[in-house]
Amino acid sequence: MDTILTLFIAFILSSILTYIIRKNRPTMDVQRLPPSPLRLPFIGNLHQIVVGEHIHETLWKLSQKYGPTMLLHFGSQPYLVISSSEMAVEVLKTHDLAMCTRPRSKTVKRMTFNYMDVAFSPYDDHWKDMRKVLVSEFLGAKRTKSFKNIMEIELEGLLRSLSMQPLNTTVNLDDTILNLVYDVVCKVSFGRSYRETSFNGKTLKEMIDETAEMLMGSIFDIFPSFAWIDELRGFNRRLDKCFNDINSFLQMVIDEHRLEPNVSKKSNAEKDLIDDCIPRLTNDEMKAILLNILNGAIDTSSTTVVWAMSEIVKNPRIMEKLQNEIRGCVGKKSKVEESDIAKMKYLKMVVKESLRLHAPTSALILRECVTHCQIGGYDILPGTKVLVNLWGIGRDPRIWKEKPNEFWPERFETLDVEYIGKHCEMIPFGGGRRACPGYNMGISTVEYTIANLLNFFDWETPMGVNKQDLDMDKVGEFIRRKNPLCLVPIKHNLQD
Ligand code: HEM
């Protein structure tokens, strides 16, 4: 009898306790979730996203209807889509800590050697250590100096080869600039350029392109219970191959450094990134960080140069004004110096305007909410992935009131907008704890390259193509030109 009574009392007490907890729990009962378009069972909102040619444009259009804080579901996964500067401030500044981890994913785990990297690793002590290593070893004073020296040598070589081409030769600027940045980044990191080397039948560029694709994720990420589809469509095999190729390549480069007989005799200045990192990092950490550099530093900087050159050539007024400034600052010297670039105010505006309209990625790297917080007055629950549409924010007519879609660098004469500023008017490098650590290097690479291209050459469109009609079609979410930028360089006589 006593036992039954005790059980009865325990039941009543636990029911009361459950009632009190439920009543006081703020989230589940009184949640105010962000607005969402109607979703279908199983696929969620995927059908609304795949309709357009460009996901960022579709998301931007949807945000005009549902607001700058919008909740979508891709398969079973909730995604918060951020589409205004104000909401970006809330995510990247006010609630940075609650939102600064990265979502986990099968492919990302593999390609980052189990989250040993900086860009995709969860927000934890290991990420902090690895970011410190990247900042001190690749972006610190020593490497920045060698980056500038190598850039100067490579650019000189490029300018020389351009000036030796027969008159009216058309140059594919996409390839030319990509090769230039590849060579510089590889020489700084590995001590030599492996761009032309074929490894397991693939070039380094092919391997890096493939890893970038893998880092976008798989079906498994949005439909976890349908992992078998990845197996069926051969994705897992592709992932294995991609990982094995890049892993063996990076391991080979590291081993070459370890086995180099004269490494102890190298002076501090002679040591490249790998030499300096060997005592500090494990093999996997080193490979993961090298991949971040190859994925993060090359395409971003070269794509930015190409978009900027496209806009400059398309707008002869801007080209003339910019060349006058550059040539005025450099004078009759045979090379552009860093101190010259510091004086080029219009060049800085041109690059900023280019990154406003043509940031190389349409969205920031995905984040994930770790603790319940409110964005724009809506409840955001842990586990929600956060996508910040920087493409839309960069052309929002509420912020960019005059000619928001036009390339008009003069807007920055009166607008005081920083790349990683307080108000997130434009966020080509993101913001908060996960902001791009390489933004200074990225900007100076872009400015230096453009200053050289325009100081020593005039640039014409190939015969039959009107400058004003130059196509600006884009492709992908890593936004590249759809068709390569082909231009004719005409050597400028420095005595003029
Ligand atoms: C024009 C050049 C560049 C652009 C436009 C650019 C853009 C970006 C963007 C949008 C992000 C995501 C930020 C976020 O999630 O809030 C990012 C992150 C990152 N970038 Fe860059 N980047 C550039 C150059 C570089 C360079 C030169 C490096 C050199 C290593 C670099 C390394 C990284 C890394 C490691 C991250 C991840 C940071 C983290 O998660 O903690 N980037 N970049």
C-alpha cells in the first residue's frame, strides 16, 4: 500500500513540476519564428530556391516579400536568411558569439582533416589557435614582406611578357591573373609554384577547384536520412578521390620540406611557410591550413581583379580618370611602388565599388546558431544555419540610394563606408569573429595588380566588341564571369 501511495505522490509531484517547467520555458511555447514562405513536406522550401538561375538573386527576391530575417527549410534543415545591413549587424556584431560556429558536414569534415582548419572549424579553442597561427605565419610581417617581393617579381614578368606580344594580341585576363596569384601564393607557401605540375593526372588548380566544390556539401547535409543517395550517385567515391589526391599532394610537399638536407642552414628570411610551420603544427593541421590558404586567397583576389577590370574597361570615363591618377602618382618610374598606391584615392574607391557589386562570394560562409537568441525580434533556435546574403546587401537601394546597381566609385567621396565596419553596409569580407583574416592582403593584391596593369598598358576590347557592350554575365555562387574577360593590351609609352 505504502509503495502505491509513494508512487502516486511521485507521479503528482512530477506532473506539477513538468507543468511549471513548461509554463516558464520561453522558447517552445511562445516562439516567434521569422516569416517563411510556405514549405512543402520533405523538401521544405527547396522548390522556391532552385527556380532561378542564381540562388542569391532568388533569395534576395524572396526577402523583398518575407523580410530581411527569413526562415527557410532545405530538406529538414532550418536556414535563417539575412538580407539587410541592420540584420547583418545583429548576426555579426550583437549576437556574434551565439552565431559564430560553422555547421558540421560530412564533406567538410573530410576536406578539413576533421575540422583542423580555420574557415570551417567549429568555434572552439582549436579554431582560436589555428587562426592565430594563420595570422602570425601567413599574414604576419615576414610573410607579407615576402608576398610583396614575390608579387613584384611575378608582376614584372607578366608585364614584360605582355609587352613582348605581337600587336593586337587578345589576352584572357581571367587565366592570366589567376596564374599570377597562384604562382605568388604557392611560392610564398611552398617555396615554388606547383601550378603546372601534374599530380595523379591532375593539376593543382583542378584539385583546388574540386575541393572547393566538395566544401559546398552534399545531399546528406540537407537530407541526413538519405545518405545512401550520395553512395548511389557516386558522390562518396568522388569525395574519397578528391581527398586522396589533395592529401597526397600536400603530404608530398610537406615531406619534401622535412627531408630537405639544408633546411637547418636556411636563414630566417629564406624559410617559407611550411618550413616555419613544421615545428608548430601536426601534419593534418598543416594540410588543413594550406588548403584554407589555397582556397581562400587565390580565387577571391584574382576574381576581384577581373571584375574590377571588366567595370573599368566598360566605363572609359572611369578608366581615363583612374589612369590619370595612377600615372600621375607613379610618374616616369619603371615600377609602381607601395608608397604610390597609398596616394591613389580613386583607385581605392574603384576597388571598393568593385567589391560592393562583385564580391567574389554571394554569401558569407555558413554559420550556425549555438544558443537561442533573437534577431530582428524573432526567435532563432540552436541548430539553425545562418546564411548572410552579401550580394543583396551590397546593392540594397535603402542603403545605396544613388544608382545602387551602377558602377559609380565616386559615391565613396561622400560615403564613409569601411570594409569591415560598424554598420555592415557592405560585407565582402564578412564581420565579427569569423571575418576574413586575409582582407588586407586581398585588398593590397587587388590594388597593386590593377595599378600595374593600368600604368603600363591601355586596355581595349577585341575588334568588333564595343566597350559599353562588354558582357557582365556571371555564374555560380562563387561569382565568376561566365565568359572570360578577353582584352587587348596596348603598351603605354612612359615618356608621354
Ligand atoms: C579579395 C580577397 C578576399 C575576399 C573577398 C575574401 C572574402 C572572405 C569572406 C566573405 C569570408 C567569410 C567571412 C565570414 O564568414 O564572416 C572569408 C573568410 C576567410 N578568408 Fe577570406 N577573402 C579574401 C582574401 C583572403 C586571403 C588573402 C586569405 C589568406 C589566407 C583569406 C583567408 C580566409 C580565411 C582563413 C577565412 C575563414 C575565417 C574564419 O572562419 O575564421 N581570405 N574571406
